[in-house]
Amino acid sequence: MRMYIGGRGFGKTTKLIRESALTGAIIACFSTSECGRILKQAKILKLEIPKPVIYEEILYERSSSNRTQKYLIDEIDSFISRVTPGEIVGYTLTPMSVEHLPMPEELKKRKEELCEGKY
């Protein structure tokens, strides 16, 4: 299991799209509109991926016989909150492989401009 860590706009979902195109794993996300956004982004990147699904579809699939399907979960904390009754107050994680995504250049520039008071 790989884990991609980065702030908003760092390319985490883009990384999942590329992984999906390579492996055929299905991306699961929090809403149907987000599924559409991911498909649109894949098209822009000229990558073919399986149709993304919402989290609940994984839970439904879990009860069926297909135990070999692979998934890429976009925003794991949202997934955990969605599938667990009650409030999640914390969790631990032991990843097999972690990739910290660097801040994209455009975000670095925007951050520098904010610090200089240009916004």
C-alpha cells in the first residue's frame, strides 16, 4: 500500500490518476461530482482510467464476491469518517510506502507573494 502525503493542490489526486492508469485500480472518492472531476482530469492528462466510484460503492462491493478488485482511496480521512458511525477522534497508520509530494512551483510563488503582501 502506498500513501501520498501533501497539502491541498500538491498533486495527490493526480498521482492516484496516474497510478490508476498504470494498474487499473479504481479510484474511490467522497462524491459523484468529485468522481466526474477526476475523470475530467484524467482526460486532460490523456490517461485512461476505470470509472471512479464513491466510497459507499466499495462497501457494497465488499459484500459481493469480487475480492480481487484494487482501489485507490482519495482522501482516506474522509473515507474513514464516512464509513464509521460516530466521531473519529484519531487513528494510527503504518504505511508500507510513503511519498511526500513537494509543493508545486505555482503554490510556492503564491505563498511567497502572500508573505510579501501582494494579495
